[in-house]
Amino acid sequence: MRTLKGTDFNDRSKNSLEAKKALLERFKARPPADDPAVQARQEERRRIIEAREAREAERRRLKEEEKARQEAERLRLIAEEEARQAELARQAAEEAEQARQALIEAKLERDRRYAARKARAKGKK
């Protein structure tokens, strides 16, 4: 039985076996692990991996430093705002105290005028 591609089971089986043999030959042709070229490639890969890890660690460190700097800036701004609010509260309390003192002085002045009027009224009688 022929397929559209013109191959039958035997052809496909033969091609499969040839591909497996070629793959096995390629595997056997690989240099051993103790070959200097293989060790050089492994060393180069190890250096690349170490360099990548160092770069990633540096990026993490810089990111953490930036985060810490932003947090410090945020806390500084909060502290400045709290200090400004405290100053405004102090000024408001001072103004309230001045207004209270002015009210007391106005009452004392009114009481003095009242006492002086009474004294004049007593002296005319």
C-alpha cells in the first residue's frame, strides 16, 4: 500500500532505523567529559553563569537601595508634614491664648470702668 508521499511501511521503518543509527553515531562521536575542549566549554559556561548571577545580585542590591531611599524620603516628608502640623497647632494655641488674654483684659477694663462709675456715683450723692 502506497501513501501520497510515495512511501510504504518498510520505507518508513528503514528511514527510522537510519535516523536512529545516525543519532547513535553522533552521540558516540562526542568527545569525552575529560577532553580539554569540553572542560573549556564547561568553564566558560560556569563563568557566564557566575557573571549573570553577579549582575542579578547587583540589580537586586540597587533595587533594594532605591526602595530604602524612597522609604526614607517618604518618612522624611511625613516627619516634615507632622512638624508643620505641630507648628500650626502651636500657633493656633498661641493665638487662642492671646485671644483669651485679650478677653480677660477687656473684662477687667469693663470692671474698672464700672467700679469708677460707681465710685463717681457714690461721691455725687
